Amino acid sequence: MRALWLAATLIAAPAAAQTVASPDGRLVVTLGTNADDQPTYALAVAGRPVITPSPLGLEFEQYAKLANGLRTTGVAPSQGEDRYTLRAGKVAAVAERYNQIIVHLAEPGGTHRRLDLILRAYDGGIALRYGVPQQPGLTTLRIANELTQFAFAGDYACTGLNLGSFGTSHEGEYDPVRAAAIRPHNLYELPLVCDTGNAGPSIAIAEAAVEHWPVMYLTGTETGALGVAAKLTRRPDDPAIAVRLDVGAGIVSPWRVVMVADTAGKLIEHTLLTSLNPPPQGDFAWVRPGKTAWDWWSGPLLAGVTPAGSNAATERAFIDFAASLKLPYMMIDDGWYANSGTGPLVLPGADPTRPIPAIDLPGLVRYARARDVGLILWINWQLLDRDMEGVLAAVEKFGAKGIKVDFMNRDDQAMVDFYHRLAAATARHHLLLDLHGATHPWGMTRTWPNFITQEGVLGAEYNKWTKRITARHNITLAYTRMLAGPLDYTPGGYRNATPASFRIAVNGPQTQTTRAAELAKYVVFESPLQSVADTPDAYRGQPGLDFLAEVPASWDETRFVQGTLGELIVLARRKGDRWYLGAMTDAGQTIAVPLTFLGKGRYRVRTWQDGATAADLATGGGTVDATSTLPLALHASGGGVAILTPVR
């Protein structure tokens, strides 16, 4: 009888306030209700309100909701630790603790529909998600949107990418915007990074573990209140809704994440998004991070081959170049298979199981294998959607090591399902996966380590037809887009100009940044499959190849050293006992880089930094320890790199 009385009391009571704190006690989340009897959450950092009470809930068709009037039926607190290794990424091992509560809610009348709110607090941020448990009379969900909001305690200075529409390649500039200027018709890409002001923390709003769900955008609130609201991509086949799911034994939404750090730069060190994704199933020891040569970006341009393009002579030259720098991969882009065409359109008869005769793919695979180079093949996504197993079986039989899949340009529920199907299928066929024309990452690389990088970034390809790839843009990417995960930016342009002398060229493209800044991208930008994008002709006999050959593409440790969003970035990354340092600036300056991250002992340092012109490098060396500072003289739109090796 007492149990029946308790259950009746709980379901009749309003959703009581619940709190959960991070393990270090600095972050405190409070779950409560607002004046409309709708669930809310709020976040305080060191006692300071950062996210004020913000609505939660699900919205169905015709504005029906599962939100208002819910009653608490139970609360389940727990603790846990995400402890795992990453095959490729910005760190090799992760161990971070969290505290969690699950608040079970139900409607007091009608069909008594139930909803769970699941909330975790880490030292570096918080994450919340919805759960819809198995329940009588509820078999299918048709969700139009989430009611999730992120209410700000002030007019935060934010930086974000306003895509403005669904169904894009997620390529654009992350621009400054005050919270008060974000409108309901805006569609901001994740992550959105905000400085809370007055010496308060920086935050980044992101998402993790997106599966059976579309990606989330952020818009202004309909009421005009400071903050942002969730907006889900609608289904192309059913535009009234965003999510259609069978409830079955229960479903959960993606995690909605607020990353927290003292500065925007320290957010780069976070691993929350991979921690919030499921662990891998199976053996991924075969996954080999590394750099790749690439035949497309330069034009291609290649001395002695007429015409350079989709033919065996061109590809052999790029394979030879990869072998000369000990790059493990060479990427063959569009044009290698029958009727591949160009761009997003799929021509009649397009068939990636039939290489064109001029390519001689079996011969190229043998040629590359003899030089310890693996081939990665470009494929239009629609051909994989039509016959995924047939195409991947053929690619595996060819002996290729991976695929680059392009032109999805969508982020709805069906496309997210395609991502998961493709990651699982390429894993079965022991193929690396690189997605272009893609949305932002959400930590899925933990679950599928073969899903090694993705685009979803305004990268170096735009140097071929615009002046949009500026030093400020590049630096901003490190503080914004890169927080979500690896970015296939495709650095390595070796025709370096100043912004004033830069000229647009589709063949033989230039960069508006110095050669040292191009080298710095290999340290600053995270991508376990990192392109060396230019033609072998551009690199032949040029300085800096020793750094390009040596710099890793995956890391054991990452440290933010110094910088300001949009102006300067200095990152240090460790592989084994060596540290690699990369700096990029928007304005000419000499900086003194503290080396406290080195720990004990002395290190030999080699430096490559800006020389007399944009295309020159000045090299140096010496011995340093953790008490030293490293001077770097940086040009406008410039940079510098260093390798620090312990003295034995």
C-alpha cells in the first residue's frame, strides 16, 4: 500500500527541482519547471548563471507537445567514467568522470505518456538528451521539432556560421554575432561558440551521438529572449516532421551539449563529443591514420604529363611523390570510374565497379603497394546509396584502402542513417571513410574509428575560385568548427601569396597565407587523414618538406598554448615523446611561446617560420626546457611551426 501511495503522490506532484553537479563541483545544473509548467534546465559555473532556465520537451505535428504539465514519477542518480582509447584523433586516451540523473516524467491524465530527461555533468561541460521509454499505446513518434532552448544570462558575444537554410554542404565563415542579433529565421551551424563576458567562461553548444535523428541547428527564440533554440531538419519525404521512429523498446535523442572552459582556446582540448558516443564494436587495429597526396586540388598540374588528369601516368607521379615523403596514402579523385562525370550529378551508366581503361586501377594498386602507399578512391554518394555492398566489395577487391564520399549536401534523418550505414559497411570491408559535402561531426569517430575525417568546412578548395580563405577565417576555424571533430580542410598549398598579391586560379591555385602558415595547419587542424594537397611540382626542391614528411596526422595529447579567436592560435600536440607546435596569426607580430607543457628535461627544437616573402621559410634550432619561451616572428597572414625532441 505504501508503494502505491508513493507512486500516486509522485505522479500528482509537479516536476520537482533536481540538481546535478560536475565531479569537481564547479558546474551545477538545475532541472525545474517554468510558469507554463514546462520542464526547464539551468547551468551555473562557479556560482555564476550561464544558461538560465531553458525550456525542454518534444513537439509533434500541428503543434502538439510532450512538455507541459508533466509530473515526476522517479529520479535515478548515478556516476560514471568515460575511459577509452582513440585509434585516431587529438588524444590517444580519455578518462573523464561525470555525474548523471535521469528524471522520469509522465502526464497525469489521458494516456499518461512518459518522457525521460537524461542529464550528465562533466568537469568540462554538460549534456542532456530525451528518452521515450516503451509504453502502452505509443508505437510510433512523429516529431516536428525539439523544444530545447539555451537561454543566455546576458548578451553574449558569439561566433557562428549562419547557413540560413537546410541541405547545404556546411561550408561558410564563422562570424561574430551578439546574442541579441540572432533571429528566428537564422539557422546556425553547430558548434556555436560564445564568450559569456566579464571574465566568465566560454561555452560551445554542440551535439553528440546523432543517430536515427537529423542534425540540430540553432535559431533565435520566437519571444526575442536572449539565447538560441533548437531547429531540426525536416524529412524531405515528409516535410511536416523531422523525425519518424518506432518506439519499440524505447528510443533516445542525440545529446545536446554545452562545452565549458575558461577561454575559447581551452575548448579545443575537450573530448566530450567522443565520450558521449558509443564505444566501437570489433577490431579496428587495421585503421592507420596518416597523410595523403591528392591529384585534384592543383588542377591537376604535372610537368611531363599531357594532359594531366584521370590517367595512369598522373596517378603514378602522385604515388611516387607520396612514397618520397613516406605518406601512407594517395587519393584519386573524381574521374576514375565509368561515366563518373563531374560535380554532384550522377550520369547514366556511372559505375564505380568499372574503372576507366586510362586509369588501370589494378595496375596502380600494385604500383602503389610496392611503394607502401595505399589508394583512396572518390565516389559519389548516390552510387553507394543504390548498391552499397556491391560497390564496397568491388573497392575492397581492387585493393584500395579507403573511399572519399561526396556531395551528400543534406543533414536530415535519412541522410544521418546513411552515414551510419556507410560507416558500418566500410568497417566490414576494412576501408577508411572520408565524407565530403557533409555536415558537422558529432563524435561518431569513436564508434567507427575507420570514419577518419570529414569536410563540412570552408577549406582550401575555395582558394581555386574565391578570396574567402583568409588568415582570420583559418584561425577562427580552430576555435569553432574544429571543436566538433576532425576537418578535412586539405592544407599544403605551396604557391603562397599575400592578400594583396593573391590571384584566383583554378589550376595552380594560390593561398593568401604564408608557407609557414600552411605548415602550421598540419599541427593546428585536426584530421587523421590529412591532405598534402598540391602538385609534386610545387614541392620539388622546396624547403619545409622535412616538416611535411615528419609531422603526424594523429596525436597522443593536445594543448592550447595561447591565442585569441580570429587573431592568433598556438597549439602544441604530442606524438610519443615529441611535441609539435603550430602558430597562425592574422597580424604581423613576434610572440613568445611558453613551453611549460614540455615537463621535465631538455629538448632540441627545430623551427620553420616566416621568411622574407610569403613563400620563404626561415629555419632555426636550439635547446629548450619547460622554463623557456620560444620566439616566433610571424608575418601578417603568417605562421610558424616547431618540432621539440627530448635530449637523451
